[in-house]
Amino acid sequence: MTELNKIALKIISQGKGILAADESNGTMTKRLEAINVKSTPENRLSFREILFSSEGIRNYIGGVILYDETINQISSTGKSIPDLISNSGAVPGIKVDTGAKKLANSPDEKITEGLDGLRDRLKKYYDLGARFTKWRGVYSISEKYPTKLAINSNAHALARYSALVQESGMVPIVEPEVLMDGNHSAEVCLNKTSEVIKACFDELILHKVDLSGIILKPNMILPGSLSENKISSEEVSIKTLECLKNSVPNEVPGIAFLSGGQSEIEATENLNSINKNNNTNFIMTYSYGRALQQSALKVWSKDIKNIESTQTTFNHRAKMCTLAAQGKWSNELENK
Ligand code: 13P
């Protein structure tokens, strides 16, 4: 077993999942303004520190993805944020892309940037304690999209990123996110997502990335958010498993889904069905941002000094997701 494979397994084994707390300052500002909390570096840290020092992190979370601001912050107890996370037994990670920009010659689509100077930034993050990283490619679905240009250029960037991350001794999370926006069917999502993931693996292999030392972070197969043809959780799981079985090489140790705009309950129930029906060798877990933090953020906004209620809410959510990552979640447990 290589060192990278060991790190990947430490993050996603035994039902543990990933807390994606890597919202950029712009995104975090939107989240905080929506609950009438001022977006200052102190308030951003304050909410995140409450989560990072919770029982939920200790019991259910194998890795935390940070944003550049947070990885450089010091907690109220004087510990660095990566130390706070690793002392709870989770692995600190860092988002290293610099965002999605207009793709030249197909300006309605996006290309994720951040390769220039990446080797030096990775060294800095490793020294701060990070042992895994994230890079998100983003694709939208419509009749024309995603184009081959968007699929191939993002796959190329994800592969160059992954090779550099492994060279620096860290595990890359490879995140090709096909967005839920639109009125397309789940079948279209299945076809487009499969095409996107296959292109990513073609490039990862070309760039000699060690596939046993990555974690794939895909979207689930869902109908577009504006589609009238909703499907059951059982159908989501069957389509998602079909997609991954046919497009992900066996060496990959695990898959950690993004929540992508699903509600907390939808993201939990769908992950649970995926694990109940999992007929692959892949570990299937979660790497949720909104679907882990939404309720906790709401509770916190009522009284930002109320650490205990915020943590209780987060702990429950993380526990439910971890049950779902083992196919052991139920409505009764959710409402107990
Ligand atoms: P969501 O789970 O809110 O989609 O966030 C996951 C993530 O890291 C997106 O890049």
C-alpha cells in the first residue's frame, strides 16, 4: 500500500466522510449575509471553529477541506486550524484551484484556473499540515453543453493538478461537477456525467497519476433541478452506480459525493440507497458542503455565541451522513 493510498483510506474508511468547509470568501459572504451575520474573517473562523472542535468531527469526519484564509488562521485556543483538525483524528485538506472562469471560445462554459505557481503553493500547504487537496471542474448541461472543449480542457487541468499534488505527497480530490441546473432528465445527466468522468480518467492516466492515491468527488445522477420528472432515491442510486461502474477504473479507492444543491435529507437518503445497492469495490461516502452545514448555520445565526446547539445540530447531520455511507440510515433514526 502506498502512502497516498493510506491517506485516502484514512479519510474515507469506516463510514467517515469529508466536510467541505472550503467556501471562498465570496461564497461564505453570501451564506453569512443570507442569515444576517456580517462576513468578517473573525465570524468566518468562529462558525468553522465550532464545527472543527465538535464531537461530529471526531466521530464521523475523516477529512476537512479548508480555504486559504482558514488554513492560515489560529483557533481561539491558540492552535493552528490544521492542528485542531488533526488532533480530532481528521486529515486537513485544502482547496487549491483559484476558481472557474469563462472558457475562451465557449464563454458560457467554465474552465478552472490555478495551475500557474501551483507547485510552490502546494509546498506551502504541505508545510502548514495539509495532506489532501481539492480542485473542482464545473460543467453545465443543456442541448449544446458541455462541449468537447470544456470536457477536455477541464480534464487536462484536473490531471495536471493531480500529478503535481501527488508529487508533493498529498492526495488529490478530483472533482468534476456536472451541475443540477436545468430541466434535463436523469438519463441525460447519466450520459453527460459518464462522458465527463471518462475524459478525466483518460487524462489522469496519460499524466501517470497513481489512481490508488486519489479520491473522486462526482455529482450523483439526478434529473435537473427544473425537471418535472423527479425520480426515487432507489433510481438515483441505480443510475449513479451504473455511471461509476462504467467510467471509474478499479484502482480508485473511493468516491466521495458532493451534495450540489440537494437538501440535507435528499443527500443523505440518496447516499444511503447508493450504499445499500453498492455492487462495486469502491467506498462510497460524502464530501458535503451545504448538506452538512445548512442546519448548523441556521441555528448558529440565531445566536452566534451558542456553540452547543450549533454543534448538536452538526453532530446529528454528520452522524446521519456516516450512517448513510454504510447503508444504515433510516427516517426513524433521522427523526429520533
Ligand atoms: P456542496 O456539497 O455544497 O455541493 O459542496 C461540495 C463542494 O465542495 C463543492 O465544490
